[in-house]
Amino acid sequence: MGKIKCLNCGTELTMISNAACPACGIRLSHVKISFLAYLGPEDSLAGYQRSYKLVLLKSIFEECLSGNSPKVRTVADRFRAYYLRRKQNGLLIDKDVDSRIADIESSSLEDVFEVIKMNPYNAIRKQGFLKIDELNGVFVLQRGIDDLSNVELNNILILLREKLKLYYKKIGSEPSKMKLLKLFLPQKSKPSQRYLSGASR
Ligand SMILES: [Zn+2]
């Protein structure tokens, strides 16, 4: 399993390297390190039973990257759009998924927000990384991860998308590259298969 990486320069970090990244010198608060550890490396799905947490965080950080404070409504809208797009493209939505997500096209933003609150939001809030400012209707990230630069936001989004890809591959939705390649290969052509298995290493 890979290690967590600096969001600014991609260097692998150890839990001891708090205070600053040894490679680029960017400040690493205790909160930022804990959050990166919580997200986990791009090749790990430890701690993820569903896609919800990844999709919620992706929606929040996408809003941050577009320069907006992540309003609850807009984030719920992005969250809904993610699953709707999957469904429209004939992709698996998730496994053992809540009916409000399975039937996403007939779910209102309020329905979707109920799912968000019950599942991913509560889990992330318990860690202290996220809360909702009810008065202003916005998600508030914990101090230390509320001021990420655009480079860091971009890299966190790349990380979240990689993990989602891995997740859907694991639950058998996204075809692997090998499966796709095999579709285009003539059957029983041993030399090219040998070539392929060699090339894939
Ligand atoms: Zn760095």
C-alpha cells in the first residue's frame, strides 16, 4: 500500500513529517496530516464501505476550487448529479445503495441531503473535519484544511477521483483495462497474449 502524499508536490509523507513537507516546505498542520491519513493513499479503500464519503468530499472540494464557499444546496446538487450521471451512462450506482440514491432521478435535493447527513457527513463530522453552519447553510471544513491552495485542491480532487475509480472497479462496475483489451483481441492468439502479459508488468 502506498503512503499519503504531500498535496502540494506529491512527495510521500510519514506521520513524523508534520510541521512542513520535507520536499517543498509547505506547512503541514496536524489537521492536514490527519485528514490525509483519514482519506488514505490513492491505492487504498480502507475505511470506505460505500462511495458516499468520496463523492461528498469531491463535491465539497470542487466547490472550493471554483472559488465558492461550499453551500449545502450546491454540494447536494453536485452529489446528486454525480449519481445521476452514472445512472444515465448505465454504470452501477453503488452496491446495497439507499433507495433515494438508487432512484436518483426521482429524488429531490432534500432526499439527497437526508442521505448525505445520515451517512457520509456524520462519519466525517465525528472525526472533526467537517461541520455544517446551519445559519448560513454552508459546509465548514476544519481549520487547517479550510485554506488549501488551488494546487492542493486540484491534487485532492485527483486523489478522490482515483479512489472512486478504484472503488467502482472493486465492486465490479468499471471494466479493467485488461478486460477491455481482451475484448479487442482475437481469441486463442497466444503470442499476443504473452506479449500483453509481459507488457502489463
Ligand atoms: Zn511537498
